[in-house]
Amino acid sequence: MVVELADALGSVRKALTVVGLSRSTWHYRAKPRPRVASPKPHKERAYPSRITAEQRAVVEAQVTAGWEQGHSVDHSFAAAWDDGVMVASRRSWWRITKEIADKSARPVAPTRRTARQSREAPVVYATGPNQVWSWDITDLHSLWRGKSFKAYSIIDIYSRKLVGWRVEEREADHLAVEMFATAIAEHGAPHTVHADSGPAMRSNLLGDFLTEHGITRTHNRPRVSNDNPFSESEFRTMKYRPNFPGTFADIDAARAYVDWYAPWYNGTHRHSGIGLFTPNEVHDGSWHARWVARSIVQDAYYDAFPERFRDRPRTAQPAKLVGINLPTPSTEAEAERLHAA
């Protein structure tokens, strides 16, 4: 067809365009190469620039010997070069290295993942108030870029009550110790204090102080954001309040806001994590009386409008067991077991 069209059009190129065939395909079909019985792949052919098997063995031996001494491929290549041995280019050394089957001698470079031992997940739990405290420091931005005030806070993870707080110009070990001393004098010492891995949290000064009071310390794992959920949740509540200023003119304004916020949080805020009771009610146990009153109101509402429910509703109450990184599911039986322990 191509030949006939070429005679009619006077051009093989025009004929190939009409047929939709490339010139190279037409060339190889019109003048096919003689077939070879057992063709060799291109990478196995003995072309002049090919590195011989003996030379590849020399490179592999040099690389492996370098690995055993903790040297890189580039180091072994340069050392061989300095000794007057040049069997392949630097890039070829790397290609040959890639094909070495046994890489057991290859040294492992330290990385962020391999240089440090993995830290076990902290597991803390509480079955009542004043057993586990969590603390952290957050920024309160000023009117000037790069300048912020530091809000310290300690929260009881069971009742969610703020048992200590302060606002300072900077993070400092002795300021944290003063805050804990005040909190312990007012509420007593907890069993455990949990925090992230910041310098102030892992300071020896604070550690010695807590140890003197028989308090165990636990810390977040590196780069794990959900190991300190109670403090982070409390900071979110503070900063997402409708009346949160966002920025503060000076440290006195920041302190005034936190001194208003903490009592409001403890005594007025209905916390969704503790059955919509206030932290003060859960901390001192007065939530029981309010829970009974709520149950009476809810039962009356159910009796008046049963068609609005699938089952009789249950009045929410604080969980018997709270903690960080608890095994799931956290059942009431597990709570009782831990409480007994």
C-alpha cells in the first residue's frame, strides 16, 4: 500500500503520512535485519568500553574492604586512585556497589531514627483526683513580633482542675519549682507528674524537687504530639474562648487574663470530658449531687416525651478511669483492677 501510494503521490513521506506509519518502522519492515538465533541483551555485549568481570571483582573487593573499616565508597575510590589503581570511574564504582549482593559489611550511618533508642510510650492513669498532674507552658503573644509571655499551668488529669498557674517573661526551672511548691502546699503531692520533653520539664532542679516529695515523673516521646493531651486541650480551651484577647500589651495584662481565666475554668466551665460538670465539682466530689438532680430532670423529660428516644437516656458522669496511652478499650473492669492495684 505504501509503495502504491508513493507512486501515486510521488513521495514516500506523503504516503507514510496518509497511512500513519513512521519512517523508521517502514524502513525496518522494508529492509528487515537478519534474525539472530540467540540474541544477547545489550548490557551483556562485549562493547569496547565495557568493564571486565575481573575489574568488577577488584572494585567489589576494594569497596567491601573499605566497608569493613568504616569507609565510604568515595573514600575507597580515592584511596585506590592515590595508590595508582584506576579500574573504573567513580560513577561506575557506585553502579558496581549497587549490585553487590552481600552488604552486611556496609556501615550504617547514624540518623535521627537510628542514633537514639526508641522511647516507650508513657502510660499514666488516674482513678481519682490528685493522683496524676500534667503540666506545660504555652505562649501568650505580645504586640511585638517575636515577643511572647509564658503561661505555666498544672492540670489534674482526672478532674481537669487547674491546680497551679502563673505567667512569666521566660521559661525557667526555678519558676516551675515555685509553682509546684505552691500547688503541693495547697492540694498535696500527686503520685505522678507528666509533661513534655522541654528543657524546663526535664530540668534537674525540678526533678530533684519532685523526687523529694516522692513524685514520679513521666515525659512525652520525641516528636509525638498526643502524649500530653490534657494540657494541650486546656490550652485550646483558653485560646479559643470568644473573649480571648489574642495579644497582650504587657505581662500585667497577660497575668490579669490568666488570673481571671483559671477560676472561671475551674468553677464555671462545663467540661465535656467530665460529663459537663465543672472541674471543681469533680475534684471535690460534689458532682454526685448535681448528677442526681440532672437524672431526675432527664427522667421526667423522658417520661413526658418517650417517642423522642430509642432507649431510656443515661445521665453522663465522669469516667472512672482516665489516663494517657491507656490500653483500649478501657473498661470499667479495667478501672476497678487498676484502682485496686
